[in-house]
Amino acid sequence: MVNNKPIGIFDSGYGGLTVFRSIFQELPQHDYIYLGDTARAPYGNRSFQTIHQYTWECVQWLFKQGCPLVILACNTASAKALRTIQQQDLKNEDPSKRVLGVIRPTAEVIGDYTKTNEIGVLGTKGTVQSGSYPIEIGHFFPDLKVYQQACPLWVPIIENGEHDKPGADYFVKKYLEQLLAQSPDIDTLLLACTHYPLLQEKIRQFVPANIQIVSQGDIVAKSLVDYLQRHPEMDDKLTKNSTQHFFTTTDDTADFDHYAEIFFSAPVKSAFAEIKC
Ligand code: DGL
């Protein structure tokens, strides 16, 4: 791994694996390091300052492993930490490195999915309160109406393996009803949290059939392909030996591997990453 220049993929926990799965399908030749900060997840209800601090520590760790490019495969970190990292931290650390998020690539295309021009965004409290989606979508689709709903209990339900159990139904239904009550014309639901694809089947049960549900994995993966085509100087730096390494900040790597496999749809063997706290 020493001479590898992998793409770093970061999430607070397991959710980013749903994005990594799609990225790997699009770009199987690249090397990757996935880091899930499971010891400190979920980030969704934490303050701006804490989310920025944790995210930046993890990004720096990925830089130390040789990653010239890091994807924040986490909406909460993209909403709360990305701008400061791009505009301040990188300048001091190493301006040749790049950190990209998941909100902008999603905002660029989400308007193409709706016919009524009204969409619902489901996310963590942090993502919703940041207003990042309405702001970013407004740049690309100024006439689009964006309704938002925070779902603070969905990530803990998912991270504890309860997403496909009957107990999850109450909170899935509750947040969906709150969102759909905001307008009868919403025809597109954006899963604006990388954990939520695991709830997609349950969400489908409580949403009328005419409403489509959009998850971000494929959108972010296609956007990364496009980014690397537009930035050959970055793609040239990245090594391409098809390796994948997984790291967790929890010392119980077996526990991480068990849940990670569900998100990644393939076996995962992780190692412990000691992040400075
Ligand atoms: N997966 C993260 C996201 O996309 C959120 C998880 C968390 O709350 O830590 O927002």
C-alpha cells in the first residue's frame, strides 16, 4: 500500500459504502481506501464545529495514507465541513490535494428527475438545517421547489441493523408523512443521506407508487468519472492496481465487517485506524 495513491472515501460510518459500491463499479481499476469513523458516528445531530473537526481529522488521515483525492461520501460532512476544508484547510495543508462532496453532484442533476418540479429531501438534522440542498439546487434549477425533512432516528436504526425489522416501520412512516404533508405535488424523493439506501424498500412501502425514490450512489460515481476526465492531472496521480482497503475507528473490526458487508454488498475485511482525537 506504501506507494499506492488511492482515492480516499470517507463517511461517518457505513453509509459511504453505498457510494463506494457505485464508484467501484464505474472505476474498478483505481485503488481505494475507505474510512468509516464508526467510533464517533452518527454525525447527524452534532454541531458544525464538531463535524468539521472530525471530518478534517479523517481527511488528514487519508492524506497520510497517500490519497491525493478524498470523497466525502457523507451528506452531513459535505454540508457542514466541505466548504471550510476546500477554502481554508487545504490551503494550509497541501493545495495539490482535492476533497469533493456529494451534495453538488446531486444538486446538478436532481431537477432532471421531477415532472412536477417539486422534490422532497430526506436527510440528517445537520444536512437539513444547513440548507445546503435548497441553496445548491437553486443554482442549477431555480424554479424547483425543495421540501426537506430531517430523519434523526434513521441512521441509528440503520447502524444498529434494524432497518429491515418491523420496529423500523413507525419512524420510516412518521418522517415520510411529515415530508409528504408539506405538498401534494412532490413526485421525487431524494435520499440525501448515504445510509438511507438501506431503508429504500421500507420507504417504498409507505410512499405512493407515482413518487420516485432517488439515491445518490450512481449520481456521485458518474460525477467522479466526469471529474477525472476533466482533471487528467489528478487521474494521472492516482494508482490503478484495483486494490481496496477498509478502515474503521472502532477497535472491533469484526463488528464493522459484519455491518459493512450489508452496505457494500460484498465481504469486507477492515483494519483499525487510530485517528487523533
Ligand atoms: N451517511 C451520513 C450522511 O450521508 C450521515 C450519517 C451520520 O449521521 O453520521 O449524511
